[in-house]
Amino acid sequence: MTRGTDIPRLIDPAGVEASAYARPMEMGSDAQRDHAVTQTGGRPMTDFAGRSNPYVDYESIDLLLSLQHPRSPGHDEMCFIVMGQVKELLFKALHHELHNALIRLDRDDIAGALPLLNRAREIAVYIGRSWDVLSTILPQGFAEFRDHLGTASGQLSFMYRHVEFILGNKSVELAAAHRNLPHIWPALEAALNGPSLWDRAIALLARRGHQIAAAALDRDWSETYRPDATVEAAWLKVYGDPVPENDLYLLGESLIALSDALSQYRYRHFNAVERIIGLKPGTGGSAGVGWLRAVVSHRFFPELWTLRTAL
């Protein structure tokens, strides 16, 4: 039996500017800030004209905090929605770093890519911690609102799919779930059919003089990546000189640390789902835990894992 929940009304939706574009704002400057502090005596500014304030406008906070719409009386649904949205924002932040790291690798700028990859790893670790919160939802609490999901499922996260694709785990089948979304599909289709970060790292190895099979350098990028012996051999040679001056070695270690963090996230997901729903089917048509068990075994950048045996 549900105990119900109370959701305080903190924002009047009628006053929210529901635009996907940046709101107009004045630029700041050192001079403006120096002048402002003489006017406030060092206290925070509290007097603003109009019907907003700069922080609300910069972050679109009122819009962001108006997007949580529980559909059941179940108390835990708000937690489930908020954490789901938090993860989507973090996936976007993760993809942003990976996208720009890919560009830097294309320019042979490993030094520029490494800080972005390190940040990406920290974001992935942070996403994994979301399961600390979600795991507080007990089976009974989840059951109070699960039917309201219909066939909605995290498998339909196009932002997560972007992360998977840029890391090299392509799937024509899973991408197809978004073909009916004209405002989303073009970018996802381009990601599906373009080279991944791993493909760009392999191309960089070839430009550095390592012998890479042609099939690993020019292929159908939409196909699921298959490990290549020449790629492993090249990375094994790189790892033969594990010093800070070897930027390819530093790149390999940054990539495997990122892969490790993402594997931890997937394992936490698998564990949390089994803890909450057991072996019940998922809402999106999958076998639930059975599907996730197969997903957990996947490794991004597989040759960086398998070469360990030969070290």
C-alpha cells in the first residue's frame, strides 16, 4: 500500500521561459566586478531589475527545476526521476570531453587530450556513484511507480548512446530506437557512422609509425568493433617504454582508466537492478538483469586490456 508523498510547489510554471536557447545576459568584466564590490560593501548582490536574476538566467535554473513530473503517488519516484536526469546531464558532460579529446587526437595533440580524458574519467566515476542514491529505492518503493514508466527505459537514453558510440561500442540495432526523432536522429546517425575515439587513437598509432592492419584503419565505422592483433601488438610496443616522456603510453593509461570507470558504472547498474527488481523483465522489452549481465562483460578499448597478459 502506498503511503503517498507531498511535492511542494516551488515554481509557478506560468513564469518559466521554456526556451532551449541561451537567455540574453550582460557580459561581466574585472572592472565591473571591482565597481560592484564598492557598491555592495562586499555583500552579495540582492537587487535586480526585471523578473529574473543572472544566475537563474545563466543556468536556466527555473526551467531545469520545472522538469520533474512524478506520475504516481509513490514517494520514491521523485528520486528516480531526478537521478535519471542528473545522469543524463553527466552523460552530456562526459560526451563533451570525449568529443573534444577525439578532435585533439586527430590533431596529434595528445598533451591536449589527456586532461580531457582525465576529466572524463572523473565524470564517469561520479556517474557510478549515482547508484549509491538509486540503490536506496527498495523493491516495494519501486513497485509503487514502475507501471507508470510504461515502456520507458534507460536503454532509450540517446545521450548514453552517444557516449557508447564515441567510445567505440556501436550498435545499429540500438541506434534504430531513435530514428523516429527528427531532432535527435541526425546527430546520432552521424555518430554511428563516424570513427570513434578508439578508432582515432588507432589511427594516431599508425601515424606514429606503428604497423596497423588496413582493416583496422578503414572500415565500416557503424559495425561493432572487433579486436585486432596488429592493434594489440602496437600498444604492446608502446607499453614496452612506460615512462612519462612516452605520450602514447600516457594516452593508453588514461584510456584504460576511463574504461575501468565505465565498467564500474555498468556493474553498479547491473547490481542495483537485480537488487530492486530481481529477475523480472525490464520495462523496455529487455530481459532486465539477463540483458545487463551481457553488457557488463563488454570492455571499451579491448586491446588495452588483453595486452596485460603479455606484459
